[in-house]
Amino acid sequence: MAYEVNDRLSLSLLAEILEEKRAVPPVFFNTDRASALDFKTIEELNLNPKLSFTNNDLTIKNPRKNLQAQALYKINNNWSSQTVVSASNIKSDGIYTYIYGVDPEEPTQRNYFFQEFSNQDYNTTTFDAQQNFNGDFKIGNLRNRVLFGLDYFTRTVKNNSSGSLVTRRVNPQGDVISADPSNPDGLDQSFIENGLAATEHSDTKITNSAYSAYASDVINITPALSALVGLRLDYFENKANVETDDYDQLTFSPKFGLVYQPIIDKLSLFANYMNTFYNVAPSEIFDEDGTSLGVKSFKPEQANQIEVGAKANLLANKLFATLSFYNTKVANRVYYLPDGNGMQGGKTQSKGFELELTANPLPQLNFIAGFSHGKIKVIEGNTGTPNDFYNEIGRSPGGQGPQTLANFWGTYKFNSGKLRNFGLGFGGNYAGVYKVIDNSVTGVFNLPSYTLLNGSLFYNGERFRISANVNNLTNESYYIGYWSVNPQKPRNFTASVAYKF
């Protein structure tokens, strides 16, 4: 909802409420880090992607509520103010399951995995208040476009989840080994809930807050040359219901950039350096028996990036193109061991390029396309963990995604006649081979490349927008993962209705 108070002040309010209840299909994790992989491809794993490995009684609820209010105020011809306040609440309440490992003492059944269940009870509440001031003025002959602001963010996570319970062993084709006659298929709701009720439950509450101040200035040195300088300061504070884990820290993040336009408003060459950080939320840790030991805090993950590239405006504003090359190094990485405990250390490097194209050959016709290729590898091990499986120099860390990505989307909207405001869209995505596991001990596990095609029909009027979409038109079988194999949706249909106040 948006409201124009006057020509200087505008207000907007956005509210989102989502109620979701679903059965969670488990993912296949590889947790054996001490021996070579038995399955190194999807074909060798022979996973049946049509199986859910669960049932409709074992459900989890994920309600979400988001609220955002914004005020834009024009102070004068040179200065404007932006005030944004937002709050959210996310819950996880119900049965979660995943499939992992094998029994090393039963080599004849190495293709049977353990299926584990837990009762999730997470409640995450966030609040953010941000005040920005934007200025556009001259000092002498130099044009300055200034941004400075303050930001306060706080997040509280309550965890009262159960311990875990293994009820059966399954293979990727759905065959089951179950030892308890009262739970023959391993999916009996009462059996699982009663078993989880008897496990030790977590009881943690973690509140972390960030107080931030930032400023940047884009200076037009000449009509063709501009420079950017910026600095962000963050004071991060953590409070947990474990006395040993309260801490705070102060972090600075600079940013510099140059833009040169050999052809004004047509061709720009740019280069920038950016130091960024990410305050990682503390996580609960456990002993060998799965008993909670409280929470563990982490230093901010630090990233340093150098980027160069070019932007072009071609064909009389009908084609826009951006090409960039980047080199990013990330230190203080946080990663999680098979027992669920978090570790920190090591450094990775990511290099690659990205190409983006936007075309408007006709007023009613639009195209967006992109292509990227990058490579990530570990360049420094974790000094605190000798022979660290997750930080083997020269190897790819888990979770980096495919090296090659491409996307395309085109829309056509009728601007006159009986079909006015109706339109259609067509496009797709390509993802290259994804190296999910890369280690000299286990070997390499790759998820195959895939191409998805999608289509859309829509009506976009002054007040209403109605759309109907078909995703994965060709019913492609494809997977994503993070040290895991996660089958994705086959062909599916979605519809949405929006009303503009």
C-alpha cells in the first residue's frame, strides 16, 4: 500500500503473511569423510527422484510474517530522507528428516542409508530500523552524490527442538530395512513422535544485534570521470543464555571505485575494491552423544573483492550490456561438520566473469539474459584443524554451486486492442555441472548440468495483476545440493493474483 501525502512526503506499507504446512522430503547427505565414495554420479547412486521417502502424516509448519514501512521525504532540492522499519517472524514447527551415511560394519549393505528424524521447534524474530540521507550538491565544480545513514538490526532465535531418532535404513530406490515390528516401514507418526519426546531437547535463546553507520560519496571529477569512496562501521553484539558466549566486536568495511566514460552516457569502464563482512549467527554445539553443549559464536566472515568491467548503452537505448570480471577472497569461513558442530577458518578464492543483457527492441517487447562462469577453490587451510577435510588447498568447498550459469527471459505485452494489458513470457535457466564433493579422501561427486524452460501468461492492469506459470516445461529431472543430493520439482503450475492499492 502506498500513499502520497504531498509532493514532498510519500508513505508505503508492505505486509506478507504465509502459512505453510508440508511434508519435508529428505535429502541424501554424504557423511562418511574417511573412505572413498561408493557413488560418484547420480547414475551410480540410482536415486528415484519420484519417491518422497516420507508420508503426509510427518509434517512441518513454517509460518512467516513480514512487515515493512517506508517514508520518503524531500527535504529540499539537494537532500532527501529515507526511513525504513521492518519486522519479521519465522517459525519451524514439526517433523524434519534427512538421509545420511551408511553402516561401515555391514559392507554388503553399503547402499542402505540411515534415515533420521527430529522435531523442529525454532522461532526467529527480527527487527530492523534504517535511516538514510541522500544528497546531491556541488563543492566548487565537483558534483557530490552523498549517502550516509544509520542502521539497527536485532535477531532473536529460540530453539526448543528435540534430539534425533533413526527409525529405518533405506536405499535410493526406496527399499527399507526396519528392525522394530511396531514401526514396519519406519514412518509411523506415533512411534516417531513418542521416540522424539523421550530425547533431550534443546533450550537455547540467542540474541544478536548490529549497530551500523555508513557513508559514501560519488564525486564527478570531470564529466567523464567519477570516483566512489565509502566506509561502513558495524558494532556486533551477541547475547546467549550461556554466560560464556556473550561477546561483542567492532568491524570496519571500506569501499573504493572509479568510473570512466570514454563515450558519455554510452560506454563506461569501471573498477572497484570492496571489503565486506557477514556477521554469522552463533550456532548450537553438541557432544559425541548429541547432547547440547550450548552455543558457539563466530567472528565475521571477511571478503575482499576486486572487480573491473564495462557498461554499454547501444542501439538508441534499446540494448544495455554489462560485462564484469571479479576476484574475491573470503576468510574466516564458517562450515558445519557431520555432527552439526560449526567450525571456522580457512580461506577461499573465487574468480570469474558475468555478462548481463537487457533489450527493449519494441515498447511491448522485453528481453533479459545473463551468463556467468566462475571457479572457487580453497587457498588456505584451517590452521586450527590439522588435515581439515573441508579446507583442502586447491579443492572446491561445498556449497559453491555450478561454475557456469545462464538465464533468459522474454515478455510481450499487448498495448492496444482487445488483448490490451495481456501478455506472455518465455525463458529458461541453464546450470552447468556442480561439483558437490571434492576431496582427495572421498573423491569427487558431480551433479549433472540441466536446462529448465518456463512459460507464463499474465494480465497486468492498472489495479490487478493475474499470472499463470508453467515451470519446468520439459519435466527435467535435476538436482541441487550442499554435500548432498536434493531432487527438485518436476513440471509444476503456479498462479498468483495481486491488487494494487
